[in-house]
Amino acid sequence: ESRHEILRQQRFHQEKMAALGSMASAIVHEVSNPMAAIAGIANCIVDSTPVQLSTERRKNYMMVHEQAEMILNQAQRVGDIMHQMTTLTNRSSNLPELLDINDLINTTCRFVAYDQRFTSVHFDLRLDLTIAAVSAVEDHLTQILMNLFINAADAMENQPLDKPAWIRITTVQDDAHVVIEVKDSGCGMGPETLSQVFSEFFTTKPAGKGRGIGLFLCKELIESEGGSIVMGSTENIGTTARVLLPSASG
């Protein structure tokens, strides 16, 4: 029964991402034309050049010019958000492929940043640009990263105001493996809780916020890619997840 529940959760994730992808594509299609018109009008205002204006009129013109540039910047931001949504939610292959793990981390961080849970969380990316590609299923790695980031954000939900909330993501090359380290400044865990984090249906979250599937599923997916994951944590200090994945060059 537990195995059936795990498979059901995995199918649910795939169906949810597919639905998000379809919705994102529809939104992009509907939004792109009005946004192009808005950007076009703002661009005309920015490019227009006043001739022999009085000081007062020139001051008013410059204010309008600056506001038009703000409109252009926000239109570009909407376009970037739409692009990130479609990039992350597009149905990917269920077969392993060569992946740039740094690029996937960047894309996932930008995507989850729109979630309210990450409003006050600072992402500290320390990515080694020389690491090798990994051969893995892209959807699996996306799901793993999202689970780790969301768990970290949940651990900082009731963070004291004098304790900064941050998630530090580090990548390094370690012999034949690419190492991803996700560290947070959350509440941490004691030894007894830490020993059970990968157990099926074990959770310390209240009803409705967690079912104890996430980390168990992460471990299953990572091991299916030939990798491994270990967790370290200290109460009131934070938690670190260390993921090892075979590099394609290894």
C-alpha cells in the first residue's frame, strides 16, 4: 500500500506539472499580444525626442520618459516570468539526458521565488561553473530541487526577525560526482527526527502541510539516477541536504 501511494504521488506530480505547462502556454498566448502593445507604446514614448521645450515642459517630459521606461521594465519582467513558467513546466522526457545542473538550479530558484513562502528568503547561489553535466531525467531533478527548497522554506516559516532567512545552494565537482548542497538557516532537527527524515509517511508538519512523502520520494528518485543523498541538521541552526549525482564525464 505504501508503494502504491508513492507511485500515486509521483504520477500526481507529473500530471500537475503537465497541467501547469498547458496553463502557462495558454496564459503566455493570451498575454503576449496586449503586453507587446503596451511595450510598443511605452517604447515610442521613450524614443520620442522633444525639440525646443521650455524648462517646465522638459521637466514634465522627463518624468513621462522615466515612467515609460518603468513600464518597459515591468513588461520585460512579465515576459521573463512567463518564460520561466513555460521552461520549467513544459513536459520533459522520461528518459535520462545530459543536463546542466547549474542552469536547472537557477531556473528552479527563479520559479519558486514567486511562491509566498519564499518572500523573505534570500537565495545564495554558489555554483561552480566548471562542473560536468549529469545524465538524468530532468523532471526528477526538478522535483528533487523543489522538494528541498520548499522544506527549507517551511523550516524558516516562524523565523525570528533577528535571524536572516536564507537558502544556500552550492555545486562542486567531487571526483566522478557532481555534488549539490542545499543549506538553510531554519529551525533544524534533533537527532531522533533526523534519523527518520527519509522514512515513508514520517513528517513533523501539521495536518494539511505535509504527508511525509517528499524526502522519501527524493531519496528514491536520486537513487534511481545512481546517486545518493544525506542530511545533516542542528537544532536552531539549520539543515543541510547533500546530493551526489554521477557526472556524465565520470
